[in-house]
Amino acid sequence: MLAIVVPAHDEEQHIEACVQSLQAAASHAPLGGEAVLIVVVLDDCSDRTAEICNRLGVASVETLARNVGVARGEGARFALAAGARWLAFTDADSVVAPDWLAAQLRQCTDAVCGTIEVRDWGDYGDAIRLQHHASYRDADGHRHIHGANLGVSADAYRAVGGFQPLRSSEDVAFVEALHSHGSSIAWSAAPRVVTSARRGYRAPGGFGEALARVERAAMHSGGVST
């Protein structure tokens, strides 16, 4: 069995599109009909996220941690107990390609670090979009780490003890642990994920904050106007 884990804190605006994309990826023909468990970790949600997940028929786990490292870990623990041999991770404000899960498995490695793309830049504008593209490598051999596009075998996950209970950069710490352990890691652009460029980002130190830093730097240098 395969599993997909999604941490979510008050994500009623995004979770339906996310889950529907995961359901499409779970039914992708090259998976050969292998069962796929989708687990949404409801991290102190007070909106309709749980209701939407229930309507869409996906599993959910609840926590009150408000901590993405804890949330990913709780979802992984649930999936492993259910018998998952592979764990794929994304974020609730992201949409995966139909072949996302299959593309991770095709790498034939202990873990896969994928890239992300943004299609709707909102009010960030072209200047920020261009600055981001200038510094971001969306190609095989990249060295980006995103919790929104990450996969790992159950054995490799257990070997390093899973995610640390970090409010940010839990994905970076996890991949560093895999590297230190000697796990094989594919730095691949094949598994495709589209994520949001929202200003109301959830995880400090994540992609949303990185975009905010790019904007602040551009404003400081006179690259964009207020």
C-alpha cells in the first residue's frame, strides 16, 4: 500500500482541490491498482476542513499541535500502522499532477525531493515572479527541499526516526537525516506539484515566507514599487 500525508490547519479554501488532485494521482493507471491511503492531518482546525475531508471520503487524523513537523509525523505514523510501504507528502494549498505518485516511485530510490511551481502569483506581480525564477532551479539535479513534494520509503522513514517536531524546516531536517544515514535521494523535477503564492502562509520558514523575503529584498533594492 502507498500513502499520502497532508498536514492542514484551517485550509477550507484549498483542501478540496488538493484532495481531488491526490485522488486522481492515486488512481493513475501505472500504479497498477495498488491501494493508496490519503491521510489529512487536521492540526487544530476550526473551519470546514474536516467536513470537506469527510465528504471527499479521505482519512483524517486530529492533533492540536499547530506544528507541521508534528502533523506530518502523526500522519506518517497512521499510514505506517495501516501498512504503507511508501509515504508521499504534500501541502494542503497544493495540487499534484495525475502522475505525481507514480513519478516518485519511478525514481527507484529511498527518497524523492521534488520541485514546486506557482501558476497564480496573485498580487506579487511579474517582478517577484521573475526574481523567483532567476534563483530557482526547476530541473533534475536541483537541491530544493519542499514538504509539498516529498516521498520516502517506509524503511528509510523508520531508519531516521521520521520528522522532528519542528514548526518550520521540518522537511529540511528530515532530508538531512536521510542524507546522513546514507539513504539514496533523487533530486527530481518529474513529480509535479503546483502550490500557492498566498501571503497568509502557514509555516514559518516555508515557501510563503521565502517569497515574502524575495519581495522585501526587491523593495529594499528598488526592484518593485509599493
